[in-house]
Amino acid sequence: MSNTDKTHAQWSNRFAYILAATGAAVGLGNIWKFPYIMGENGGGAFVLVYLFCIAIVGIPVMIAEVYLGKTGRQSPMRALGQVAAKYAAAPAWKYAGGMGVLAGYLILSFYAVIAGWACAYVIETAQGQFINATPAEVKSSFDSLTSSAPKLIAWTSFMLLVTVAVVAKGLQKGLERCVRYMMPAMFLLLLIIAGYSASYGEFAQTLQFMFAPDFSKLTIDAVLEALGHSFFTLSLASGVMIMYGAYLPNNTSIVKTSMWIALADTMVALIAGIAIFPIVFANGLEPSAGPGLIFQTLPLAFGHMPAGQFIGSLFFIMLVFAAFTSAIALIESSVAWLVEKKGFSRITSAALSGFGLWLLSLLSVFSFTGASWAELHWFESSMNFFEIIDYLTAKIMLPLGGFFIALFVGWCVKKQDLAMELKLSSLMFLICSNLLKFISPLIILIVFLNLIGVLKF
Ligand code: PHE
């Protein structure tokens, strides 16, 4: 064991890693975002493009990240620095790792706020607030939550406190123990809700909507959105997969586990669609309702369905679990970095990182409450801090990070070393390495340039 192996623990086995990494991948992205962007982009055809992006870009980049983590055995920036040194590549590659950690940190600063909404909804639904509620009442309870700074701060602090407490306990006693219970519970709840929804709601119409592609509805923006989302949903370029890869037991296959994680993440997103749309259609609601889909339309539907109070509460509990297993992943790289760099204990590191996040989360909190200082104006336009952080991470840092990671592993890592670790047949290796060298970076670049407006289709 090298020195660095000793700095950090490892997952106790391959299954623990798969659960933890699937927990990182499955989150608000799958249950909150995927259904509504699918709804906005016409359903079936969008789903096909999304699956294609996961396979062609998502899985190769995930393999590259886990490879870097497993080889470097440290937090992302240091892991990349070490791999770069090994192959005499430019030390600056390490900043691709550093940018990931920063992106993960920024994402968590607003992710914790939205996860806090889900916590609040567990209570509100369980208390029966939505029973027979009118659309105006449901909307006003959403507005009263998202415009109240004390409520948002309280729920965000709660989310962050629990996250810090779990991460402080360490890899096996904290993160691993938590995902061991939460992930199976999350899957089970999701299946119960999907079963309920399919039997009480419009199941046939949902299947038609999700799986019968109508390519006339597919716009170029939808294709770009599908690619961007495949990155976010797999937790790529945010330091997470590199960090979790650093804890991978030696004899675990990177390729097989990555496939499993991507498959599980995709299944959850699809089942979340099956859980949500039958209810949406049965109640004459709009599938393209946007970000409010699960916080505003679903409570309305639950309020009018048999056992809706109970099933609705289960739904939001599931959402909290899903978000929470992503939150611990998002904070982990910053904690590991503090342990390595400053030699602090995990408890101190988790507390420090959590406090920084709490401060940062206030920017998003006050963006939601509409505080004027949280709104920045320039030229004709204005954006609040939440929108800026969301834009900066999802549209700039994640794609750029993925781009550099694919190029780094594709071009700088010695082919034989990569082949030895990936253990693929020669044809599969050829495909994988060419995806990393050319195809993934090219696709990401096109999307990136399009998003920032340099290239317009
Ligand atoms: N993948 C998570 C989700 O789908 C979000 C996330 C992004 C988590 C990046 C970690 C890193 O909700």
C-alpha cells in the first residue's frame, strides 16, 4: 500500500461502491428534472436521444473519471496531478480536477436548498395540507415556502447538517452505511409509487408519451438539453466519480460497474417518468409544466386521489433520500481535499466544508426569496445568484470538465496502462479509447459552443 492509499479508506466491496455511486447519480436530476424536461421536449424522441448520449458520452467519461480516481487514489485535483506527472503531461491538467471539485461545491450550495423544499413537502403532504386543495392553494403554499427566508434557511441547514454528520463519520461508517439503507428504500418507494400511479392513472397514455418517439417534435435544443442532462444526471465532471473511484477496491472492474451505475440511473429516471406522468395525465395537468411539475402539479393531484396523502408523503421521502445520497457525494471531495492538504480530521474537515456551503447556500436562498441584493443586473439583463451558479456549473463547468477529462485520459494516459486496467476485448477497447479521444470531446464541444452562443444551429 502506498502512502496515499492509507490517507483514505476504501469501499468495503464492489457492491457498496455501486450503491454509493448510484446514490450519487440518482437524485433530483432523475426525479425532478428529467420528467419535466422530457415533458417540455415532447417525450419519446427525447428519451431516445438521452439514452444515446448516456451510452456514447456519459459512460466513456464516467470510465475515464473512475480510472483517474483509482489510479491517483486522492481527491480529484491531486489525483489528476499525480497521473499527469506519471505520464510527463502538463501539470495544468490537474485544474480539470480542481474545477470539478469547485463545480460540485457550487452545485451543492443550491442542491441543498431544493432538497430542503423536498423535506418541507414531506411534512406538508403528511399533514394533509393538499387534501382537496385548489390549484391556487397549492401554488400559494409553494410560494410561501420559497419566499420565506427563515423557512428556506431552516430546511437547508437541516439538509447540510445531516450531510456533514454522515460524511464526518467516514467512508464506511458514514457514507456506506447511509447508502446501504437509503438506496434500497428509495428504489422500493419508487416502485410502490410507480405501481400506484400506473394503476390509478393514465398508464397507457404515459407509455405512448414516453416510448413512442415522434421525431417531428425533436428540436436541436432538445438534443442539446439531452446531452447536458446526461452529464448532470451521471454526476460527471463534478469531482464525484473521480473521488468515489479513488476509494474503489483494487479488484473491481471499472467498466462493468460504470455500466451498472449508468443503467440504474437511467432506469430510475424512466421509472420516475412512469410514476409521475400517469398522475399528470389522469388529472388533466400539463406534462410541460416545467420545474414546478413535481412541487406544484403533483401535490394537486395527490390531494384528489385515493390514499394521496400517504403516497404523496412517500413520494417526497423518496425524493429526499435520492437528493441526500447525492449531497454526501457532492461534499466528499472537498472534505477529502481538506484531510489531505491540511491534515485535519474528517470531522473538522466536514464541519469546515459544511459551514462554507451553508454560507454559499444563502446566495441561493435569497435568490429564491427575491431579495434585491441577490439579483445582479448588467446591460439589459439580470440574473440572480442561483441562476448564475446554475448556469456556471451546468452549462460551463461540467461540459468543460468532461471535455478535458476525456481528452486527458484519451491522449495522455499510456494506452497499455489504460487497457490493462479496463480489461476489454481489443475491439471494445478500440471503441472506448476512440470515444474518449475524438467522439466525446467533439460532441461536448459542439454542445458547449452552441450553449454559449458561439455556434448556433
Ligand atoms: N446526479 C445528481 C442528480 O441527478 C446531481 C449531481 C450532479 C450529483 C453532480 C453530484 C454531482 O440529481
